[in-house]
Amino acid sequence: MDTIDEQKKLALAKRQVAKIMGFYIHLAAFVLVMTLLFVANLILSPNLWLVQWPFLVWGVGLLAHGLCAFGRMPRLISNWRQRKTGGGEGRVMKATVAISAILAALIFVWYLVADRITPYTSNVRVKGMVIDIVPKVTGEVAAVAVSNGQVVERGDLLARIDPRPFQLKVERARAALDLATQSVGAESSKVDVAVANLATARANLENVEAQTARTLELVSRGVQSRARGDNARATLAAAQSAVKAAEADLERARSELGVEGAGNAEIRDAVAALGEAELALEWAELRAPARGVIVDLDVTNGVFAREGSRLLTFVSFEEVWVEAYMTENNIANIDIGDPAEISLDLYPSLIFNGVVASISFAASDRTSSGSLPSAPRVDGWMRDPQRFPVRIAMTDYEVGSEASDIRRMINGQADVIVYTGQSRFLNALAAAWIRFMGVLSYAY
């Protein structure tokens, strides 16, 4: 009798060892295959991650196998298994496969529903206003007042083109005006001052018009507030009034010369030449159009600057946003104002709140030379669907700052999920998913 009991115990022990060995073989296969799939996904389609789906489905099956092998299967499942198999272990793997298949089907259904209700994409870029600093005059760069990566304030000097040729032109124009006024017996001092004031007012108006146009464009896109647009319009109106006042002062100064002197063609030509020379002298100084940072600095003293050609590259801190490239399935239910969550690759463990600021209803298909926006190209073995840019404003981080607790690198990558509905269950799954993908980005 003892011998029979010993044989049963030995047989049970052998079966247990066989189950454990089977599990370890299963685990080794899982690690090997998932490693190969991860490397293949990384090489063939780095911007379209699919390896997480077999990882999740197979991982659940592996977990169930481990619970069975080590006798940790929950009591309800264990009793059901004993009733169905008479205590045998031959159908454990079949049950595991069935459970995995059911879970796979549920995950697939969730993927289809979430694709429209809580759309997610990892094809995301951090964007900012990149401005080319282009000189309006030609000449040798006498001084570069900034260094690469330096933060500057609005109006700070960036570079100075050698001003001596322009100063000489101003002196020559003033002399020509003096000669013209003397030839008709007119005193030109007041006209000189009025011309200088008008040139300054016109230069200021030109700068304000450019800034106002940029601000109003951003307001229309939802990046800037309406209050900032109202302030920009008020500043523009003040600059226009200043030009009108300067023109009135010039007309007054001309009238003081007398009808004959002020109307003299030679005087008018000399006045225009002086204003043009003073404007060119002012343009010899390149100043920051907004608060921001200098990037990709590749010029130094002595470089020849050409009118209309880029000299410096400037990134504004006043307009920073996240651009998510959504597929047509994703974008169907997205509306402006929908809440979103953002995971920056620079800070994988942090989740930032956002809101949909605008949706582009056109995108480039790379078959024409138009100026439509296009998503970054995905080099992989699968065809990437057409994507459309969705602009996400980062709540409390609409304006960039090097002094804030986060940095945002222009064209840096991120993950974005948008909440288009009120389903607590789907929203909870979406929140868990973007946090999982954020942590996963530590690895790549």
C-alpha cells in the first residue's frame, strides 16, 4: 500500500515538474519571440508601434499558464477545470488558449471603439513659431550680439550690419536737402526734423503691422487669447496715429517754407531721399521680434549679409503648441475644445493636460507642390493612413519659458490622447493606456 502511495506521489511530482518545465519553456519562447518582434517593429516601422498587442494578448495567456503550473489558479477556475476534466491537466492549455482568444477579441473591439471615442496617436510633434531673421539691407556684419541658444527679449539687438555706409548716405541726403532748400531760400531744419520723425514713425508702423498680423493669425487659430488680439489692434491704431501726426508735422514744416519752397520738386526729392537713407540706417540693426531663443547660429563678424536672405533663425517663446497627426478614423468625433492628455518623450512619466485648439481639414498627399500641411513620413512596411494635423494647446503652458519646470524642444516627439465622449469606462482605459505608453517610451 505504501508502495502504491509512493508511486502516486512520484507520478504527481513528475507531472508537476513537467508542468513547471512547460511553463518555463513557454516563458522562454515568449521572451525570445517578443524580443524579435520588438526589434522588427523598431527597424521596420519605428513610428507605428504594433508589438504591444501580441505582448498583451500572449502575456495574459502566459500569466494563466503560470498560475496553473504553480497551483495558483483562482479557486473558481480551478473547480471549473476539475469538473470539466475530472481533475486531469490535459485541457489546461486549451482553456488558456480560449481565454486568450476571448481577451484578444475584447481588446480588438476596444481598439475599434477607442479609435473614435478616445483617439490616440504617437505621431506627435512639439511646434513653435520659427522666424527667419532676414536683413532688409546688404552689408558686412559688424557685430553678432547673441550666441547659439541664447534667450532674448522682444527688441533686443541680435546683429548689426556695418552702419558706416548708411550713415554716410544719411549725411549726403541731409546735405542734398540743405542745398535744395538754400536754392529756393528756405530754411530746412524743421523739415529735417519732421522727415526724421516721419521715418521713425513709419518704421515703427511697419514693425507693429507685422506683429499684429502674426498675433491675429494666432488668435484665429485659437493659440492666443482674444485679449491679446485686442491689445495688438490698439497698438496698431496708435502706430497709425503716430504716422499721421508725423505726416501732419512734415506738412506743417513744408508750409512754413512757403508755397513755392515746399512745392519745389527738388526739395520733395531731397526729403524722400533723406527718409530712405534714415530708414536704411535703422534697418542695419536686426532686433528680436518677440521673446524667444536663437537656434542654429552659423554666422559671425565679417559675414556678408544680403538683403532678403536669411541670416539668423529665431524661435518664439510666445507661441508653442503640440501638433498631433490623427488618422481619418481618429478625427471623426474630435471637436475644438475637447480635452486631451499629452505625454512628452522628454518627460515620459509626466502627463500634461491639453485642449484641442484647431483641426486642419486639409493635408498634403505628397503628390503636388502645394503648401498644405503634411505629417512626418512613416518609413515602415505597412501603409500609413492619411493623417491630418490637430493642434493641441497645452493648458497652463501656452507660452514657452526656459524658466518653467519643463522644457519643450521644437519638433520633439510626444503621445496624445483626446477624450471626445463622456464614457467613464473608455476614458479610464484611455488614461491608463497613455500612461503605459509614456512609461514604455523610456525604452525607445
